[in-house]
Amino acid sequence: MIVFQQGELSVRKLAPEDAHLLVKWLSDPRVLEYYEGRDRPHDPALVQENFYNDNEGVTPCIIEYQSVPIGYLQFYSIEEEERNVYGYGENEANMMGMDQFIGEVEYWNKGIGSLLVGATVQYLIEHQEAEKIIMDPQTWNTRALKVYEKNGFTKKKLLEKHEYHEGEWRDCWLIEFQAVGK
């Protein structure tokens, strides 16, 4: 089922038959360097556990470009516990989070990530009524940060030792997109 489409980019809901794609992408050290960590390659059992067990409130999706599956996207509501971690109050606006990666490395550095982030933000605002969209990329991931900033995200807060990645706790940036007029 198509969630949204913009030009040659489409995002559809994750299906059981997509598991092999996640195993492939999350076994590639080039992808794992940025998502999950090279010390966490995924086999079919780990893919089932992390992507197919009922993750309440998470919408898991496959990214397609020119009808070719190239990556993964998920979006979700930011609930009270996570709001507290990030320093937001209970009465904050409708907040959504998103995570994504392009798993087919030959599609890197072609502007597709920027197109994806922009289209996802537009979808979350228009169809999920998001007023704020947040992410927490690691501080060293300057390429991703440039894409997010290009699409209107701003750094809000340094999250020290926030994410365990490749054997150490790493700093992340809390970044935020504020919907206009919200």
C-alpha cells in the first residue's frame, strides 16, 4: 500500500516479503556504519524482531525510487516518555519522529535522501497533522545533518552519550522541523 509518492519517489508500507531486503541492507557494513552499527548485522531473526514484531505506533515503510526498493523509513508519534528525554513538555504540539536509510548504496549522493526527507515532512504535516517533527542523528553524521538542515530542520539540543553505536555511547543532535503556522 502506497503511503505517499512524489515524482519518481514512493513510500509504501513494509510487507512480509520485504524482509530479505532489510537483511541485505542491514548486513552491508557501508549501511551499518550509519544505521544500527557494523557490529549489529541483521539476520532474518533479528529483522523479524526489530521490524515485524508489533512496534505499536510505528509505521514501517519501504522507500522506492523508479519502482526499485532502495531503503527503509519509519515514522511515529512522540509520546510522553520520549518527550521528557528530549526536554519537551506534555502540552507540546502533535510531535512525530522519523528515521530512514537508503540501503542501496548506488543510490547515495544523488539527492534522493533530500527528496525523501522533504516529501516525508510534507506528508507528516498534511496527513498526520504533525506540528513538529524531530530526529536525533549522531553528531558525526555530517552528510545526514546537511540533508536535514537543507530541508528545514534546526539543531535544538546536544544529546550527550545518547545512542549506543559500535561499542560506545555517542552524542546526537536533537533536530526539529517546526510546521509553519502551527
